[in-house]
Amino acid sequence: MATPLTADQLLKALRDEGLTVIEHRSWRTNNRNHKGPWGPVHGVMIHHTVTSGTTSSVELCYNGHSALPGPLCHGVIDKAGVVHLVGNGRTNHAGLGDGNVLRAVVAEAERLPADNEANTDGNRHFYGFECVNLGDGKDSWPSAQLDAIERASAAVCRAHGWSERSVIGHLEWQPGKIDPRGFTMDSMRARIGKRLAPATKPPAPAPAAPAKPNPPKAPVVSLAKLIAAARHNPAAKGTPVTYPAVRIVEAALVDAGHLAKPLLDGHFGTATVTAYSRWQKSKAGGGYTGKAADGIPGKDSLTRLGKRAGFTVTA
């Protein structure tokens, strides 16, 4: 548990770690504190923006958009390794995630549990850094950018006396998320730990052969509950989350290029029905036509999507 850094403390910590930092507009007062508490803080979360270009990415993260008001993080890390500060306080970056993961971060556990629930407010407890990258698995991660991610994470950890175990990726927090895509968080935590080691802990003796980590369990999606959401939600007012695993399916549709990321809200509304119809019609989704591609999930098309995205399907 820790009290959040002030704007001056955050700026100093980043610059003391050797980073080039640009203060964007009124970042010191740009926050979502009126929507909920900020703190106590427990860790740092890394994301990718799904955008290209520094200027437009920074503006998006500062302002947000109609579906997700800004700021969308505390800092944007561009491909040149420059950190652009866009928010200070509560920001819209983490959303609801797994409470078991939060408890593991607080305990700085060696391994994180699978993120299979969305029951805990992450915007309250995590600093967020958005990194400019399309997140398609093809867009490169320049060494300067990876170095800046390492330094920015280490800066916050050093300021709070945390280890690298307090740094996680969005994909380790919220079911269905894939960011950051293009490097592993285990490799990034190793880098952060090496950077923090001289100042925070003595060199550790060479460990015995490590135990093989248990592979994380694949998320599970119920076909029946998903169909019920797809039939009920489009006509429902607002954006009710009638079945939490809708987020897993929406994230898979985003990754497949059929749904815009801002529409990933857990509500199987009209946009998600349309996106799922596109998936059904696609070759990868089964090449369905007519009523068989009406956007209501079927077992075959959902199983195909699950194999692509890494979730399993039950009746």
C-alpha cells in the first residue's frame, strides 16, 4: 500500500531514472478523480495504444474519446523512448480486473494467478503507461522504447520501494486483454529487476533449477450465456454487462480486426453483433452466409474464435 506520488515527485522520479520527459498541456490536473478514489497505489500497468504516430497518440491519451473519457493513462511512451505525461491522479487505463491478481501484486508474488474475473477497480490502484504500438504482433518495439518502459517502471517502483513484481501488463489484469503484445512481461520484469537490484537489494545467489511455472488456465466462455447476451443486450438501454465473458469474445474480435477497441465494453450490443457477423462470414470464422451469419454466436464459429484467441467454449 502506498500514497500516490505527487506530480512533482513523479516527474522527478522519471527524470532521475534518465528519461526524457515532456509535460503535455495541463497534465497535472488532468484526471478522473471525480469518478472514484485514486490510491492507495500498488503497482504499474503497461499497455499498447493500438495507434501509430506520437502526436495523435498523445492527444488521444490526454483527451480520450466519446466511449472512454481521458486521460487514458499517466504517461505515453513513444517509439523514441520519450515519456509524455498526460495525466496525474485516477486515469481510465486499467478498468475492472481480477482481485486475485491485485492481491498477488500487493504481495509481490513470484507468479501471478490467471486473470479470470473482472471484479476490482484497477484505475484506483495502478499507474498506467501507454506505449505507442499497433499491437498487431508485427509493429516493432525499438530498443529505445523498451528501455524507456524499463526505466519508467523502475522509476515508479524505486520511488515507492517496490520490486519488479509490482509491474504487470494489461493482459495479466483483465480477462481478454492482449496488451502489451510483442514482448513478454516476464522479460520486462527481468530487465526492471536488474535495474533496481543495485539500489534495492544485494545480489542473490544463483538459484537452483527453477520449477517450471504452471501454464495459465485458458479463459472459459459459455455458449448459452453468450447467446443470451447477444439476443438481449442490443435492445437493452445503456450498456449492461449481462455476462462478463463477453469481454473475452470482444477482445478476440478486436484482435481479429472486426471490432474497434473503443467498443470493447462487455456489452454485446449492436456493434458487437455486427462484428461477430463479420467473423462468421470470414474464412477463419467458417465462411457462413445468410441467417447463419446473423451475429448470434454458434458453436463452430465461437470454437474457431476461441482457438485463435486462446479461450475454451462450453455449452
